[in-house]
Amino acid sequence: MPYNGSANVGCLVSSDVCNGSCPKRDVSVTSTAISMTVGIVSNTLALFTLIKAYRRFRLKSKAAFLLFAGGLVVTDFLGHLINGSLALYVYSSQKNWERFDPNKYLCDFFGVCMAFFGLTPLLLGSLMAVERCIGVTRPLFHTTAMGSHHVKRLLVMTWLLGLLVALLPILFQRPYQMQRSRSWCFFRLHGLCDWVDVLLPILFSVLGLLSLLLSLVCNSVTGLTLLQSRVQLDRDHHRHSRNTSHHSEMICQLLAIMLVSCVCWGPILITSIILSLQDHDEDQTYTHMLLVVRMATWNQILDPWVYILLRKAVLKRLFQVALRLCSSHPKPTFWWQGSTLGSYSGANSSVISRPDFICLDGPFFPDTAIQSAHLP
């Protein structure tokens, strides 16, 4: 075991602060500022996109998904703003924690923010996957159980759960540990003293991994259900369903969010479990921990671009450009149904009385509702 149950109180502070022999790497403040700025701008654009879509679908079943997505984007926005500001302050103070944070209050706050804004997006991603799974497999139950007031309650409960997990080290009087690079604080992963030190990072990591697993299961069930529904529609009616098309768009977004979360947060979650269960020299894991935490920060940058780019309003334009570049002869003309998140040029039209159709010069794109250009 990496801890000794008879260790004295000195073990609790033995690795909180590095002495003068700790390596101090020159980390570019500019790159941190650029990352923070890009993340804030990206999440702002995604938030405007979701707000515009919610105004169109606020009385429909898609509103629940858009509310969850909006909550995720707001969480990522605040994560970039708060964590980025803290990191810039640490760098501007030459990472001299002994001078500007002698009581370790700032380190505890930094650690709480890292844990909260790391775990909460994973929980929200799994919640969105569950919501879509219910909406596709049990639409009647979804209509009654996923009203806007229920969704808002679930959002608040998810934020409170993430905050509770982030505050556990403070509640158990196990302060967050300044990491070897002296630029961030996180759960104690070195110099563990007892089972509480082992439990806290494992609880955080297990909850994150379970969220990713739940997202994978729900997205798989939803995708298979949509595929079966589409095959049935094509066989019976020789046409595509408008609702199926909208569901497909949202599932593509969920799959992209899940992939981004797995790639960005998977390494640090697994690393936290390994370091908690096995004793490793801090010098040997320094570079690896710095790499995985930088990967985790990219999750909040990439998430909003899922909603900005993975919309039919954008994909159909890219497809049209690709057709024009690759084709030298005219193609038949078709009409393509609009997106759940809408386009910037037709967002005010009613999706019930006047569907948003876009003209394409070329063969139809998969997952679309197609009508002939010679409709009466």
C-alpha cells in the first residue's frame, strides 16, 4: 500500500510545498492566455448557437437536450474563465506559493475548481446521453418526465454533486496538494498517509469513468434504435422521418462529446487511480502529469465546437462546397431539411408552419429528409 496507517501528522504536509530543489520549468504564460481566450470565445459562440436553437424548440422535446447542452457550455465557460485566471495569477507571481498563498487557501480553491469543472462536464455528458436514450426509446415517458422544470432540477443536482465531490478533501481536512510543476493544485497523489487520501482521488476518477461508460452504453442503445427505425421507415414508407433526422444530429453531437471526453479526461482519470494505488516517485511522474492535465484542459475548448460545427446548417454548406470542387458537371437539385440547432440565416422561421429547406446542387447527404425540387 502507498500509505502507512501509523504515519504521524507530519505526513499530511510533507509534500504540500516543494522546497528549493523542486524543478521549475518555464511554462509560457502566452500559451495559457491564448488557451483561456480561445476557450472563452468558443464557449460563447456555442452558447449563442444553443440559445437561438432553444428559442425555436422550447416547446418541443428537443428543448431538454438543448437545456442540458447549455448547462454544459456554461460550465465549460466558467471553467476556462476561473481556472485560466488562477493559472495566469500563479504564473505572474512566479509560482512563489510560499509568498502569495502561505495558508494554502488559494491552492484549496484552485483544487476545488479543477475537480468541479473536471467532473461536472462528464456528469452532464452522461446525463445528456441518458436523456436522448429515453427520448428515442421511450418518447411518451420522455414527454412527461423531461419537462423544462425537471431538466433544470437535474442540472442543479448535477452541479451540486460535482461541488460535493470537489469539497470532500476540505470537509475531511485533507487539503489539495500543489503539484510538482507548482502551477496547479489537485488531489493528493504523492505522499499518501491513510485510506482517506487514497479514497478521494479514486472516488473522483471512478465517477468520471462511470460517466463515460454510461454515455457509451446510452449512445450505443440510442444509435442502434435510430438505425433500426430508419431501416423500418425506408422499407415501409420509402422516406426519412423528420424526427429521426433531428435525433441523428443530436446523437452525432453526443458521440463527439463522448469521444472528446474520453481522449481528454480518460488519461488523467486513469493516472489518478494508478498513482493512488501504487507508490511512484514524484520526479518520474512529473512530465506525465503535466501532459495529462494539459490534455484535460482541451476538453473545455473542443466541447463547444461540437455544437458549432456538427450542425446540418454547417455540414450541408461544407458538403455543397465539396461537391462544387469535386464535380465539373451539373447535378440534380434536391432540397435538404434544416437542422435542430438551425442556421444563422433562417433561425426565425417556424419549424412547424414553414420548414427550413435548403437547396443543394448535388446528390443528397445521408441522414437527411429529401424532397424533389418540383413540389407543388
